[in-house]
Amino acid sequence: MNFDLLGSNLVVNTDTFIEGVHFNRSVVKVINGTQVGIIGYVTQMTEYNFPNGQIEFTDEIESVRREAEKLHEEGVEVLIALGHSGYEIDQELARNIPLLDIVVGGHSHTFLYTPMGEDDIPEDRIEGPYPTYVTSTSGKVIPVVQSKCFSKYLGHFIANFDSEGELLQPVEAAGVSYAKPYLLDDNEAKPDPMIMDIMKKYQANLTEYKNVYGYTETPLVKSYLDSDETNIGNVLCDSMADFYEDATISLINNGGIRTDLAQGDITGEDIFMIIPFENTVDQLKMKGSQVKKALESSARKLDPADPAKYPGFGLQVAGLRLVIRPEVDNIGDRIVSIKTINPATGEYEDMDMERVYTLAVGSFLAPQGTQHYLRGIFDDVIVEEHIPGTVTDYEIFKQWLIKNTPINAQIEGRLVFEYPEAM
């Protein structure tokens, strides 16, 4: 790559990825005569990509703090933390490292926005102001920014510093004179004719993705929360359960669902945008008691005081109806009702804890998959049998669409969350 790869919280245990050759903890750029230090960090969740420990990911706050102190001692005036650990960690960095001047984050796909009047209503749900001003332990105000995901927005942020390398006071006005994320629609981002011309020869090989495979009568929509049933999750799980004759339950992690889909035709390109990772769909055979234990490991991530806190439950399901009640002292016993569908009657009934059920699960989430740091829900349960799949979720959903179009996906009460403050 022709740009700097930064990660201050990497511990490397391999000679094929070398600090100073392949990556650095930080980089210093000289801009208009001022040294600007940029310190990288990445979520500790990345650990699941390195099961043999070739690379470890340490605490972001301690790692960024050490690098900030080093650069400060070297006389670097302006310090920016640039990373991919999520909005919560971004704010913690600003709160706990007063040497920083700006934090630019990612990973949690958080949409930050400050409306410029009553008529300034963006199409995405606002999850915080842009920038978010965090008061550090020293009293210093540090702006935190993030521009959602998938290059949908481009953040435009103007910061003004004094001769000492400090943001002008007050930071919320003089220090930051302009801040807005721009929606990259046709009004803001025109296709480049040269790039479009280059793409023509590749488009000719992508006819599979231009074909229409179905029609949706309702928009298929993800949730802004990680603990919500979604109609897009429902249809994806339905397709997985339908693929195996004896599967009555299916699960998919929210992170595997990458975008919404408008009402209308569904092309191969649309499907690939929704589920781009080409996971196979595996079969698991497990007792009801072990299914519940696996689901409880996801429920333990819920914050009883904050339904919106990431990570939440993080799953979509088919063949199940769950009532989940997160309380401070009930980790491991938060699913107060778990019902499964009886394929013979189509009715839901209490899960039999001794019966062996067949689950259809994406390979990313399945045992021996890669999703262990955050949602290794099968790591500590007994799986009677694991049959790896040979067909991708893309192909399975495509064939299900052909068979079931048009679809009219709804929220059905598969996931019900009861929070103490709402009871």
C-alpha cells in the first residue's frame, strides 16, 4: 500500500509482519511548518483473525497514551488519534489522554451529526453530535469525529490551532470552525468518467450480479441498535433454515448484514451488498439446553441500563421466539422464554432442553469459525455434530428468493427485549 499503516496497540509475534517495515505505531507529518503526530489503534476484536497469536491487540487507551507521551517528549505539537475501535473507545481515549487534540474513529458505524436548523434532517439516525466534544481528565476539550460507514459520508472538519499547538479557545467555536459529514449522493459525488470507462470491461464479467432474482414489497432494513429484531435478518435466517430439510433454527450475526435494501427488485448485486463475505451455511446438532447456553452468551453482552450500547445481543434468528430480560445480576439466565417452531404444526412451543435440534449457522459464527472474541457463542457449549456447509449464504438466499418472491418481510416478535426501567 502507498499510505501509512498505523497501530500503536499491536504486539507482533511473527517475522513476516515487522514494525518499521510493514507498519508503525504513529507517523509525524509536517504541515505548514507544524509537526502533526497521528497515532493508530485498532479494536482488540481483531484478535479473532490470529488464532495462533501471531499478532496480539492490547488495550487501546494504554497504547495510545504511551505513544502520545513519546511524541510529546519529541516536541510534536499536534496529536491526532486515528483508529478503528468504536465510538465508546474513541470517547474514552479523549477522556483519558489529555495530550490528544483530536480523535478520528471508526468501527461502530456511528452516525454523528449536528443539524444546522430545523429543516436539516438527515436520512440516518443521529447517535451523537459531530463532533462530539469530550472533556478530558485535565479539563481540556477534545473533539471526536466518525463518519458512519461504507463511504456513505465524507466528514469535513476544520480545526484551528495556536502557536503552541493547542486548539483555539473556546474549542466548540474557535477551535473547530466547521464540522459536517456530507452524504455522498448524486448531489455531492459525481461519478468520475475515467473510472466509469475503466470499469466497463469488468462489468461485462458481472452479469450474474445484474440479474433480478426477486422482489420485496417492503424495504429490508437493518436496525440502528445491536439488540433488535429486523425484517432483513428474518428473511436471511428463513432462507438458511429452509435450505436444510431438518433445520428448524437458524442464526446470523448482525455484523454479517451490511446494508439495507429498498422496496423493489432484488438483484445479485443487492444480495452481495447485503451479505458480501461468502460464508458457507453449516449445520449444527445440539440439545436444547446447549442452544439456550449459546444464546445466553450473546445475551450477556446486553447492558440493562442502556439498550443502545454496543455490543448488544447481536443476533438475528429464525425458528425461535425469545424473551430476553437483562438485569444486573442475571447473566447466564437472561432468556426468560425460549420457544421453537414445530415444523409439523407451524406453532411455537417451549424448547425441549433434552431434544437435539438442527441449526443452520453461517460459518463465521459456527464452531471453528473466526468469530470468537466478540460472539464465540459456541465456544463453551456441547455441539453433538457440526457439518460444514458447501454452499454460500449468497447462493442460498438467491435460490430462496427465486422460490418465494415476492416477499413481504415483517417484524414478528422473534426477539423481545424487556429492560428493567421499562417494566
